Amino acid sequence: MSEGKYGFFGNYGSWREALQHSKGFDDPAILEKVKNASLKVKSGEAVYERDSVLFDKVQYSYPLLTYLLFIASANEQKLSILDFGGSLGSSYFQCRNLISQLRKLKWNIVEQKHFVDCGREFIQDDVLKFYDRIEECCNTESSDVILLSGVLQCLEKPYEFLSEVMGYGFEYIIFDRTFFMDQPDRITVQIVPTEIYKSSYPIWFFNYDQFHSFFNGRYELIDETDSFEGVRLEDGVQSKSKAMLLRKLS
């Protein structure tokens, strides 16, 4: 991992080992960049932000929009979302123009405490709320769906987390921007391009078949499609970025 390179590197034996070769997700540089970009979106100076990068045109995730509208159509045009790892509202601001006509919309973000404190001070409004923990959010607002957009691969123990999620009994689970490949699960380190911010952190790539089998008997797959472009790892292994909609089995 020479100076100036960015992308996905290594095949680490543990999350701890990967952390030793990266800065981690609590790097304060990340929050500051995301906060400044999100405030510009909220004020109307920019229309969309993703990973602190500002855009003058919204780059919609059409699979995500389709899934949200599908759920709302089955629920009298009402939608309450728990967006785990949702930063300062990236997916909310991305989607809001096309879901704002719903009869009811609640978008609840569960994030790291420093993001929550920032969100509550600068971003929160009647629709968008911030919470420290899933339990805290669920005790305050009943959610139809949990959204995991580009976050599952950033967790140290993703399968333990998914077991916890299923224990809450969400009717739907949405995955978006999640990396899969045909090889065994793999931990890499992502080095972020310096024009975004100078940071690095561990990232999982999931074995496709193993991931699907984890939900057997508890959730059914309603739809699956490619979302954003997959990435190629340093040794040439190609991944796919997927979006999926799962529904709880009765």
C-alpha cells in the first residue's frame, strides 16, 4: 500500500489486524467533511452528498427507491425507516424528492455517537431523527424497514449484527451498495482517495452464497439487483455491488 494509492488492499486474518493497518471509522476527519457537505445540502447550496462529496445532480439509487415505494404501497402510503449507519442523512436527502408525497414519512438514523450529536444539533427536523442505538430508536419509533446501505461491510462482526437485526423483527430488510464475490469472505483495507478525505478503514467482501443462506427460514428474498459498480481488489478479484429486498417470513 504505497503512498498515493487508493482502493481495496490486503486479505487480513482478522478485523483487529486490518485496523492496525488503517485509521478506522472514528477518524474525526470523516465527520467534519460529511458535516460541511450535509449542511450545504440541507441549505440548498448543493442537491446531494455521498461520502462528503457534493453533486449538482442527484445520483439516485433506483433499486433503493423502488424498494421503499414497494413497502409504502403495501402500507397505505406510509413509510418509517431505520437507516443504520446512515451518516448525516445521505440516503434521505438522496431520496426525499421522490418520496416526499407519501402520507407519512419518518427517517430515523442510527449512527456513531459523534455523528448523532452533530445530526441532532445541525441536521435533524420533523422527518429526520438521529439515535445512538437500534433499541433506542425502536422504543421511540416503530419502523417498517431497516436500511443497510454501504454499512454492513464496515462492521467488525456483520453476521452477529444481522442476527441482532432479525431479532428485532423488522418486516423488511434493505441492503444497498453491499459488496459480494464468489470467493470466501474477505477483510481488506479501503484507502480513500485523498480528494474525498485522507482516511482508511477495514472493509468486508461477502461470499454471495454464504450470505444468502444466513437468512434461510427467517426472511425471503423479494428482489435483488446490481446497484453501484463493483470494485476490483488489488489482486484482481472482482466484486459486485448488490441491492436486495428481504421480507420476514410469517
